[in-house]
Amino acid sequence: MTATTLQRAFCLIHPRREAAARCTSCGSPFCRECVTELDGRMVCGACYKAKTQIKEKPKRDWFILTTAVQAVMGLAGLWFTFWLLGQVLVSIPSDFHEGKIWEKMHFRRQ
Ligand SMILES: [Zn+2]
Ligand SMILES: [Zn+2]
């Protein structure tokens, strides 16, 4: 009973083709063309893609990349803050130097 149903399973992508193997990942029946061997296991195209994509992009690389980007962004932000502070400090003390502070210094020296 179960043997006949298993034998009469058809490929999920090719409904007219009889299934040759079942995907070890999702369990769906597929024909020989649709299954690929991955680490000694038969998997369908979708599962193969999903598994290889995870392998190609490990989380560590993303972590390093995001940390690097965050570091650069942080440095850029710090630099911008310091640049802004510098601009403010350069524009304001010029009035102080030419004005009150130097006058006071001269007064004190004399
Ligand atoms: Zn699958
Ligand atoms: Zn197929």
C-alpha cells in the first residue's frame, strides 16, 4: 500500500516525471534532474541553493563588515564633531584674541 504510493510519487517540479529521490531537507519527491548531492545527501534545487547561500555568507563576515562600517561611521562622526568644534573655536576666539582678552593682557602687562 505505502510502497505503491511511494513508487507513484512524482517530481514536484516535473509532475509527469516519476520521482527518483526525496529531498533529505524538505522531504518532497523530485526526479533525478531536480536533486543534487550535497554533503552525501540528496537535496532539491531550492534546498541546495538555501544551504549553499548560507555557507557562502557566514555570519562572521557580516559581523566583521558591520563592525567595520560602524567603526568608520563612528570615526567619521567623531571627525565631523571635532571639525565642527574646530570651526566654532576658530571663529569665536579670533574675536576674543583681537578684543577683550588681548586688551586685558595688555592692561595687565602695562
Ligand atoms: Zn528540498
Ligand atoms: Zn524534476
